[in-house]
Amino acid sequence: MRLDPTRTEADFDAWGLTAPAKVIARALQKYGMYAVDNSGSSKRCLEDRTTAGWGPELTRDLTRAIPMSALRLVARPPRAPGLAGSAAPERG
């Protein structure tokens, strides 16, 4: 998934994003993210503060204001030749 690349600073301001949240929003526009949980409850996760060295301004609720409707599904990249497990196996 990725954040709609047409969203602007004005959108980020309207959502009430903090400066660190805007950095993450821009990264979501450029690089996207992986969905790692399909339990029915939406979650957005960052690397844990203890292993990443984040400051106290980065909390679990940092990106909560980004609406799910602003996220877009993108196609899974093709499996790289010779890399086992680089994509889910085809189902028959």
C-alpha cells in the first residue's frame, strides 16, 4: 500500500499531522508500506523505539490521523529470479 501521491502539505495540515508524521507520510507516498496483519483491525506499525532509537515524539498514534481512504493498493512486485520466498506462491 502507499499513501496517495497526489496528497499535499495542505492535506497533511488538514489531518493535523505533526512534523515527524509528515516525514512518514512523505515516505509512505514515495516507498509505500507492507500490510502485515489481516485481523480485521487496521494497524500501522513503525520499528520499535528501543531498536530504532526514535525519540519520544514518535508514538504509536503518530500516523493515526492519516485516513485509510488516502491509502492505495499497489501491485505486488514480481518475484525476482533466483530468490526463494520473494513473493507468495501462486495458488492453483
